[in-house]
Amino acid sequence: MSLRSCARSPWLWSTFLGAVSWSLGSSILQPGLAAALLLVGPLVAVPCLLYLLLRAWDPADRLLRSPGAPWAQFSAALLLLGSFALPPGLRAALLCLPWSGFCALVAFRGLMRLVTRERKERRAAHELAVSAGMLYLPVGGVWLIASRWGSEFLGFGEPIVLLTAAHFHFSGFVLPLLAGFAARVLPGVHARVTVLGVVSGVPLVALGIALSPGGFRLLELLATGWLFAATVLLAGLQFRVAGRSGDTPAALLLTLSGCSLVAAMMLAVTYALGTFLGEFWLDIPTMVRFHATSNVFGFALPGIASWFLVTLRPAQSKAPTAPERRNCVASAR
């Protein structure tokens, strides 16, 4: 793929315009660090990942490849950004509805992937990871509406509601998709265990946090430890992909992504352990400042950028077939 063909992609234009909108919006609106980090997802991470997904796996996807899909996504994300110019309430919540609708569209496409794929292909680790990430995304959209409405949701208030929305945009969408990309390049037991850990860990952590106020803090600790183990496996998978990559910048970005992921999840385990013991070593603002920032700017964006650089190579312009992937892995071994 050439840079010229990149310039013709509506999804990349949506990503570029989203990044500009995020920079200007964050500077002008100053919504706070947690909100600014969350907005990176709808404005930058989601459109770029959808571009990579469509290019590598679903070139015939009529729904997300329709000319209006990228602009609908960008418009919805822009309205979401605009909601932070308003105080919490009905008007701010209404501006979140288009984004939640787009998330539902992505989830519908993820469900169709599970239904229409052949059984053997559907059970592949990378397919499971991608479909799960697409299905988790609208959960973040629902929590965003609740956050901008300004009322408690399922017994939780701010900033937990906003942070839960961020959890399902990054841990729920970005994390499984990046795991799926790595699992597709290096299939095997390592990839399968990694994907199963990530796909199950995301909802388990959310459930643990939901039950924690009722005194069931052990589940939050166990779920966080489970997801931490899965992310360590993912980091190892990314290191292996980086070591066998012929693209040095992409390899460095993928390595940075893996290291940042492990560091961020170590903070999450420390927070969960402190909460379980009643010590509270880390508070929410500290977790936002270090854990969330590391997840967004250390793990998610470098990881996405690394796979984007890979698509710039002519050899990667066409998705490899299953026999080609097996031969590639065999030769690398």
C-alpha cells in the first residue's frame, strides 16, 4: 500500500480529522484528564482500528465499507466531543446518542462475523478476539450516555461511570483487536490462551468492580489478576511479532506497546490488592494519571501505529491465506 492510497481512505481521513478535533477540543473545552483520555478512543483509535480491520480481514464488508460509514463515525464522535462543552444533563446525554448508535452498528457487525463465518474459522483465536471487541464497544457507549446524563448508573456515580465507559473503549475494544492482530500473525497455543484470557478478563473486571461496593472485593482482585496474566501473555506475543518483523519502527512501537500494557496492568493489580486489603495505596486520580495515560498513549496508540506501519509495506497489502500464514510461521521458527 502506498501513501497515496492511504490519502484516499475515508477511514484514515476520519482518524486524521478526529486527532485534530481531539487536540483542539481538549485544549479549548478542557474536559479533564479522564474525559480527554476517553475521547482518544472514539476520535482516533476506533476509526483507525476499523480501517486496519477492513483492510486486513474484511475487504468485502459492505456495511462498514459503505461511503457514509466513516463520516457517520466522525460526526458521531464529534458530537460526543461537543457533549463535554455542556454541563451533565439531558442535552449532553442526547449528544452521545449518535456515538452509541454507531457502537451498536459495530457490535451488529461483530455478531454477524460470528454467525456467518464457517465454524472452523469462527473458532480461530484472532476471529474470536475481533468479534468480542466489536461486541464490547456499545457497552462503553451506554456508560457514556449515563456519564453525560450526570445521574447514578447501576448504583455508581462519577468518576466510576466515566471510567467504565473508558474501560470498554480501550480494554473492551482496542485490547481484543490488538490481541487478534498478533494472534493472526502468530497462531498457536500462546495466541489462543492470550485471546481467551483477554476476552474473558474484560467483563470479569467490570463485574468485579460492580460487585465491589457490596463487599465482594475478592472477585475484583481475582479478575484483575486474571486480566493482568492475559496482558503479560499478550505483551509476550507482541514481543515475538516484533522480533520477527522486518520493519524496525513497527517493531519498536509494538515493543513499547507491550511494555506499557504490563506497566499499566501492574498498577491495576496494585490498586485492586490495596482495595481488597483496605489500604488504598492508589487513589482514582493517581490511577487516571498513570494507569489510564499509559494505556492510551503507551499501549493503545503505539500498538495501533505499529500495525498501521505494517500495512504500508507492499508485502502486507493483501491479507495472507491460511496456508501462507502457516508457511510464514514455520519458516520463522
